[in-house]
Amino acid sequence: MGELIGALGITLLGAWYVLRWLQVRKVPARQQIDMAAEVYRTGDAWIIRRRVQNPDCSVVVMHGFLENPLYFTRHYQDPGIELIMIGSAGYHLPLCSPQYRSAPWPDGPSGAAGTIAGDAQVLNLAMEHLVSSDNIRVHGHSRGAAVALEAARQRPELFIPVEVILEAPVLPQGRLYRPPARIAHWLLPLVHLLWQRKPGLLLANPVWGPLHDPYKRELLMALPFNAQSSEVLMTNLDDLSAWMRSTGADIYRHVRRGAVLVPGGDRVLDSEAMLDSARQAENLQIIEVPDGSHFVLLDNPESIPPLIRNR
């Protein structure tokens, strides 16, 4: 009996070590492009600025869970836009030859890496030190929308002139479309590894919406490679769920104008819960995209309100 218990203990210990190794294993970067831009490293996160002399407007973007900021570049490719892209803590920089600059702020974020609050601090560093126009849009997709709201709560004075776009957003009291079982959380590192081995394996899943756009397919194929480790994703998911549960609708009072885009065909987040939450945002327009997937910007770009330009 003692030998059996000992063997079971060794097996469980070995399984724990394997799962731990999978959590912290470094994931190779998959999607990197050339871009004439400045890069500011801050803590485990980074900021890319595509600088423009006398810009028509400044757009600050925050990507969602598993994504990278290239999600936004096609929509905001106009050379008159000063595009500032936040890279979530613990994610790869999607640039081939980054042009690093010294950050014009003394300290990095103090919030925990991988959390909405920590990434919100990074967004606010960009807002305070890098934005060079007084015509500002902050656009967050999915988890990135929660980061935008949290940034406004942390530094409401920075958001007085800002238009916010919350696209298929993680919102207060929101829900996942199908909350996973707890065991799925612990198996995530294994699923993550298998997904990297076969990145096209899950493309048939309806969660992604239409796949006729090659640009969208390229972004989706990069999803399992954007985070530097499975541990980052586990932190993201735990914190995201806790943020939705604990955050109240009073957070909306810190944003003055903008829009919430709610896709009716979202298979990542629950659209009804999204709508219920968004209706409590008195200063924001609700734009419903009846047949839209979670990726409104890629599938229904005409639904995004046009930018207000200085000229």
C-alpha cells in the first residue's frame, strides 16, 4: 500500500512539474512586421508610436486577449493619424527591427503584469507623455476596452477630451459566451501548446466569424504566438473574470463621449450581458451590429464611427 501511495505521489508531482513547465515555457514570436515607429518599453509592456508631424488626430489603441496591436493598423493606416499602440504586459513586440526610445517618464507601471489595471497604467503613460494632438480617440477591443475604461477611472482628467470606442467589449458585469469549466483553466497550457503546433486547427470554429479576409486569417493564425507564455494568458483570464465581477457601472462616468459596439453574433462574449451593461453608460452611443462577430473592426469596419479630423 505504501509503495502504491509513493508511486501515486511521484506521478502527481511529475504531472505538476510538467504543467508548470508548460506554463512558463517561452513561446516564439510568429507575427512581426517592419514599421517606421518608435518603441517605448515600460515594465513588461511596451508602447509603439507611429509619429506624425502636425497630426489630424491621435488614436491610442489597446488590443484584446491573445491579440496584438496589428489588429488595428489597417483601419488606422491614414498617414495623418498619430497611431499609438499599447502592447499588453507579457506579449511579444510584433516588429522586426524596433527603434527603441528612452521613455519620457521616470517609472514604469506599478500594477501587476498581465492585469487590466496594470495595462491601464501603461495606456495612461502614453496618454500623458506621447499624445501630441488635442483630438484624441482611445479604441479598445474586447479586453482592451476594459483596459480603456480602467485607464479612465485611474486618470479621469486625461479622458476629458477623449472619444472612446469600446468594440465587442469586456464590460462591468459582463460574461463570457460560454464560461469554461475550472479544469480547462489548468489544461490551458497544454491546449496552448497544441494550438501552436497546429495554428490552423481551430479556424473552423464559429467563434472567429467569416474567414474570407486574408488579413484576418493572418491575425488569427498568430493568436497562439502573441503571448510570451501560457502563464500570461492564465493571469489575463483570471483577472478578466474578476474585473467583470467586481467592477460596477459607475466606471462609465469617467468617459465623456464615444460608442460601444455590440456584435449580435459574438461567440466570445455574451452580447446580451454586453448590452445590459452598455445601457448604463449615459455618455456613450450604443451601436449594435446584428450579424457581427467578435471582430467588428475586421468584419464590419463601416460600423466604426468616423474619426473627427482637425482638417
